[in-house]
Amino acid sequence: MLIVSAIVSGLSLGSMYGLIALGYHITYSVSGTVNFAQGSAVMLGAVLGYTFWVTFGAPLPAAILATLAACALAGLLVERALVRPFADRGSDGWLMATVAGGIILDNAVMFTFGKEPRRFPSSLAQNPVDVLGAGIYPLQLIIPVAGIAMALAIHLLLRTGSGKALLAVTQNPTAARLVGINVKWAIALSFAVSSVLAGVAGMLIAPLLSVSSDMGTVFGIKAFAVAILGGIGSAWGIMLAGFAYGLVEALTTSYLGSSYTQILVFLTVIVALALRPHGLFGRAAVKKV
């Protein structure tokens, strides 16, 4: 059935948008900044996963670990080279610097990996199973579960002592330093985790699409829309917004055609934000005077 296929596809895509958007949530919650090269981290996860597993022939667990380690390193480099020099001087130059960094990475991968999309082999995306009359790949059912699990893990992490210490960094950096929190390390860690989340999303979605140097651009834009829509300070709000965004996108594509998808989806985002300026589950920041 068309509607079942559209719903499963929408939940699968929506969980990917939410997972990537959680990266924006983490860096914003800890440092008040975001990494606009997040879409490139999605691409990096897919490309490195393909390279380690298919090209180099490494065992899948080793390929996954190597990919996530490389994504974490990329996140650390972004924070150190593209965010910290500007944030330390009170400049918003990190906005353009992270955008530029993502563009540089995309083009570097294009020259080394190639322009042609490549298929990421996976048995989970080859043999569809019957779900209420619709053929669904097992991976499409696994991805939403993975997204929810990641959101739960982050939610629980931020409620622990270490997580509260991370949140204290952006609320009062001076007080955080006085109680022994390494502020720079905490911010760097948030960027590493953000890139790892994007890398996980890239590896999960690659078998359903294809691996290419420009695959992350649209994901990054849509994920940022989801982060704002859900309320960038709310992990659960972001995941719910991701599911909603994915469902609207999939249903529009299935019943009206892809020509209308981006128009209706982003129009929905604009209307939602006009009604809820701080996001569906966000709250206005409290200003102290």
C-alpha cells in the first residue's frame, strides 16, 4: 500500500533529520554555536564507511569504529580551527567559517573519492519484507529505532552530573571554570559528538540512497530546519519535529509528486515557526537584567 510505504519512508528519513539535528542541539546547548558543516559530516560518515569497508575490505565493526573516530576528529578540527578563534573574540565569523569548511571538505572528497555516486552494499537494504502489503526494507525499520535510541541516550547523558556540567558551560562559563570544568574541552567534545551523530546518520542512510561527495548538503539544511522547528534546546522536540518533517515530505512526494515536496515542506516550516517562533517544543530564553 502506498500510504504504508510513505509513512515508513517518512519515519526513516525523519529520524535521520532528527539524528543530524541533535548535533546542532548538542553544540548549541554547550557552546551557543552550531556547526554548519554538519551536512558534510553526514557525507564524511558515508564516504569513509564505504572506503573502509568496501574499498579497503575491513571487517564491518572495524570500519564503523574507524569511521566514527574520523568523524569525531573532524568535529574537533572544526571547533578548533573554524569556531574557537572567532568565538573567543566575540565574533560571529564562525557562521561563515563552518559553511566554508563544509564546502572545502565536500570538494576535497569530490577530488579524492570521485564525482560518481556509489552504491553502499547492505543486506538490510536488498530484500524487502511485507508490511501491511507494502515492501519495506529492514533498514527502514531499523533507522527510526536507532534515532530514538540516540535521542534517549543524549537525553539521559545531559541529566547526569557530567551532562549538567556540559550545560553549565554555556550558562555561566566563568562559574564552570571555578568549579573545575575545562570549558574548552567541553565545547570541543560537543563538536566531536555532533560530528559522530552525523556520521552515524550518513552510514545508516547510505545503503538506501547512494554515496557521493554532495549527498550531505540537503541533509544538513533540512536537519537545521528540523532543529529550529523542534526547538533547538529540546532533544525530544527535535526528534518529534524530525518525524513530522519526514512524514510531510514523504506523503507529499507520494501523493503530489516531488515537484511540490520542497515547496509544501518549507511552507509548513514557515507557518509553524510563525505560530511558534521558538519552535514547537522550545521556550523563549530568559534574559536577566
